[in-house]
Amino acid sequence: MRGNHHKPNRNEPEDELESLLKRLKPSPLDVGQIDDLSREYERVATAQANAPGRIQWKRLIPLVAACGLVMCAVALHQFGYRFTRGIPAEKAPPTLASPSSLTTEKPDATPVPTDPTNSLTNDTLSHRFIPVSSRGVLINSSSQGVIETKNGLREKLHLEFEDTYHWHDPGTGTNIRIFSPRSEELTVPLESY
């Protein structure tokens, strides 16, 4: 059954459709449709702005400002005494001196301070400075070899430390730290099998 089948020209319907489309003229949009499109655009824009994965900066800014004010209040409470009191110009800063340098000795009387405006003694200085901490840090350790004693074999170790002592005067905010190196030699018993 071979024969010539009529194949329609496919370009004819397309050309006809194209000519119909060219004759169409768009009608103007109705005002109600424009309002509906505007409202829908605002709804979509608001939904995107309030998406759960997006940071709400308008909500975060007051929170950051409140945290900043709280931090300032805590700092003022803790360190405000430094800003509110002045240091008198006439008084010399206190020094740690021996009692003999602050007093003149009279045989029949109690010691009297030489400067009546500066009546600091070691006793008052010791009550002003409060010990805060002391710690020792192992800096280096080394073996000095094995030695034989009457109790058996022992290893001789050389240890180097740095001790730190910290005092604080809450009245003036003064901190004193002393760093002191020290070394120790130590023998450790060794087990023999």
C-alpha cells in the first residue's frame, strides 16, 4: 500500500496564525487589575522581607543598643570610682618605706610621723593592698643524670620555676605584681627490677 499520501503543508497554518496574531491589538488594563497587581506585588515583597531565614535588622538594632547600654552601666559601676575621685596635687603618692624612714625616734615617746600630711605606715599599707593571687609556673626541667645512693638508684632533676604574686589596692586601683624566678634540684627514686 504504497501510494502518495497527501501531506498538508505545515507552513500554511503557521502563516495563517501569524497573520491573525499581527492583527490583534492589546486592550488597555482596567484600573482594578492594576490595583490588584500592586497589592499582589506588595504582598510578595513583604513575604520575602519577612522570610524566616533572613535576619531582621530592624529588630536586631534595638537589641544591640540595649546590650551596649548594659555594658556601659556595668563598666561605670565597676570602674566609675576612677572617674569620680581626683588625686590631690599636694600629696605625694604613697611609697613602701620602712617605719624608721617615716618616724623619728624619741627615747621616751612613741614614734611620730615626720610628715603630718602623710601618715602612712607599713601597717596602713598592708591593709590597703589585698592579695589577689600567687602562682608558680614550671618554666624548664632537665635531668642531671642517675645517681646511686644508699637507698638505691635515683634520678636527679633540675626544675626552674617563675613565681608570680599579685596585690590590688581597691581604693586607688593600683595593682602590684612581682615575678620571682627560682630553681630546685630534686631526686626521684627509680625502681629496679
